[in-house]
Amino acid sequence: MSADIENDATTTNDVMTLLRRDAALALPRLARIPDPLPLLAALAAGGIHVVEFAFTTPDVTGLIAASAEARGVRVGAGTVTTAAEARDAIAAGAAFLVTPAVIAEVAEVAEAHDVPVIMGAFTPTEALTAARLGAAAVKIFPAETVGAGYFRHLAGPFPQLPLVASGGLHEGNAADYLRAGAIAVTAGSSVVSAADVAAGDWDAVTAKARAFLAAARG
């Protein structure tokens, strides 16, 4: 499958526009990703065009740099916990950053380089702090712990705050979070499995991405 994916919407670097359009962010949290290009192509073919490679994956900056040849997708760095990691990710070509918690030094680096950051939070205080630090969106993690109803509650005092649901999401519950007000949901192992990537079964990845999006939007 070619990584040359045509999509007019991705000629700009507007990660948030893509994220809102797809309503999903892929997170392949794997021990090893030999070549990111066929994986990115498979996800894009399934309708997911924003992909996060986490710092828990070996050589994540190498994966991000190698992803520069992929068209139609925006690749960012996840599990960014320090300013040094943020700088390394941006130098490698990350289009956005994702943190697991509220981390001011990462927000500062992102702002200095005009790169959006999706900042992890759990409590209302953390969500507000992330927004005040300049987060383009706030990732509620782990979303499964609090459930979709929590997003409705947050929308009360923070109606304009873009929320992303992450942690424990799958076809059976993703739609609940979007209906509750999240702008996007994270597609993890239920879409990108270690077995499919190891086998190079890109058709399976595409099919799972399509099914996830159909369920989430439905």
C-alpha cells in the first residue's frame, strides 16, 4: 500500500482541523514499528489521518523523521514528558505533541515552535491549567476510568474546551464520548494490534480503522 495518500485537507498543517474532521487520533503503542510508512498509509486509508507515535516506542524520533515521506497524515509525538523530548520530537518533524499529564515545560517548547500540544489531564483543575498553558486540546486520560458522563460534566463549566478521550476506547464505547462532547477519541490497540503490524497485515489495520470510525460516529 502506497504512503502517497491524496487529501486536499492535509495540504495545510492544521492538525486540529484534521482531528476534528476525523474525530479520531491513532496511537500505535507498540514495542516495535519496523517501518511507519505502510502503517500510516493503512490508517489513512481507513479514515484516520492524525497519528501519535509515543516515546514509549523505541526510536520514536526516528519513526517521526521517517514519516515525513507519508502524505495525507499528520504525525506527532506522544507521551512527551520533558522539554528535551519536546525539542527532539519537533526537530524530527513532529506536527504536534501529546503529554500524559499537565507539563508546563512541554507547553513552553510547543509555543516557542508554534506546534500544537494536546495536554493530558484528569481533574477539572488540571484541564483548566492545561488550557491556560496554551493546550490546543485537553486529553482526558484515562477516559475509561471516569466514563463518558464525565465529559458532559466538564462541558458545564468549560463549554469551549476541546476534549479528547483517551484510554480504554474501542468500537463499543467510542461513540459515547463523542456524543458527550469530546471532539475526538483515541484509537489504540483495538485498531493497531501488535500482531497485525508484525504480520504486515495492512488490510486488517485499514478495516479496523474504518470499523472504529463507523462505530464512533454512529
